[in-house]
Amino acid sequence: METINEPMVEYGLAKHAHVGEGESGDLHMVCCNQNGVLIAVIDGIGHGEEAAEAAKIAAALLRSSADEPVISLVERCHEKLKGTRGAVLSLAFISPEQKMMTWIGVGNVQGVLVRADTKRGNVQESILLRAGVVGSKLPSLQASVLPVSQGDIVVFATDGIQSDFSTSLSARENPQRAADRILSKYRSRNDDALVLVARLTGINS
């Protein structure tokens, strides 16, 4: 695969379905509009067809409602996923005009921001994850807001990726090469796995 270029972001994606399953329950969604870009990674609970169906429902809702605040998006996914297996997810909305990213996570989809300019605060920031399942048990929701700059990267990885992948991240690596490398080296092999690496390209210095 090649790095995918969208307005304001370029990203690479690597994924693998659980052994014996024809479909992965891990999905991504990248949606650009006039206000910014919404990035999400969704992990349907378990694996196989029912997990994939829950993830697809959440992805469709997020894509159709990408202008809404991230907390509202999670709440709407929660209502929509009732009666399904449910899902865990992390999502981020990047506003190039404000040079800010608002992100939120429910469950165990890891999120890492890696700064291109190491003089602008911590090199890495990790998403605050709240325990719960969207569609079943929604925790108290709190989004975090971080400043972002041109060239920063945002990485989301499902629990099929070992958590220590973040030690290997560099903002200079090509997004698709980074995604492929992380999947190859850090896949746990006992679940679906997905990693998305997005470089922010539409933020004025």
C-alpha cells in the first residue's frame, strides 16, 4: 500500500484479520471537511463478522456526523451500537485553523501524538483512555485538547498491536512504512490488528 493523501493529512494503514476469520473487526475512518479532519480507529468487540458489523455501524455514523464534537460522536455511537457486540474506539479531530487536536478514547485503542518539532513540548503525548464499551457501558467522557503543528504524526493502534510500539515512533518516518513496520514487529497474533499513522500536513506554521 502507498501513503494516502487527503486534504490536511497523509496517512498509512496496516491491518490483519484474526487467523481463521475472513473479515476484521478493526476499522478506520478518515474524514476531511472544511473545518478539519476526523480520524478514528474502531475495534468491534471480539473478532469475525459480528465484530466487523459493530465497527461498520460506528464508522458510518462518524463519517456522516464528522462536524460534531468528539464527545457527542461517542455518545451517538453508544446509542447506535446498543444491541450489537459494541466496540472500543479512539478518535481525534484536528483543526488546522486553531492548530489544535481534540481526542478521546473509550476502551483500549491506543493513541499517540509524536511532535515533529521537539522544542514545542513533550515529544510524545498519549491519549487518555477510559475503561468501557461503546454500546454497552459508557464511562464518563472527557476529551483532551493538544496543540499540533505541521508534520506532527498521530498513531492509533488496536489491542492486536503490542503497547510498546510507541517506543519506536518517529515523526520523520513515511506513514505507510511506519504502519507496515509496526504491524510486522508488534502484532500480537491473537486478535485482529490495525495501525493507522497520520501525518498532519495542512497546518500553517
